[in-house]
Amino acid sequence: MKRLLLIAGVVALVALIAKKRSPNRAEWHGLTETEAREKLNERLPDKVPEDKREIIADKIVTKMRDKGVIIDVTDDAEEATEESVEAEAAPA
């Protein structure tokens, strides 16, 4: 019986942590690279030198881009350009 209560307590704790973290993830999802870098600079303490901030931001932004969290503006611009070229080339 004690094991079941312990397991239930651990599961409840994990669920609480996951629920608390999900809104934090949602605020980072869908940002552009520049917006993500600005947010990172705001969150990093002032004690960190500027060159180290850039290195940290580069690493984090790269990982976020690989995971698909950050919107890549260049891809969207290329797709929009391709669509407009196709629309102009199509006969009426």
C-alpha cells in the first residue's frame, strides 16, 4: 500500500512539473530568430559578457531551429517569392 502511495505521489509530482513547463514552452514556439535572440538576451544575467551571450544565443537558437521551434523567415520569404513567380507565370 505504501508503494502505491509513493508511486502516486511521484506521478503527481511529474505531472505538476510538466504542466508548469508547458506554458513556458508555448511562449518560445513560433518566434523568429531575432525575437528569440532578444528574449535570450533579456533572460541572461548582466554579469555574462556580451561575447559569451552571443555564443550562448547562437547555440540555443541553432538547437531551437533544428527542433522546429523557431520560424525561419528566409524559408517563408523564398516560398512566397516562388508562389508569386508561379502565379505570374500561369496563363490567365
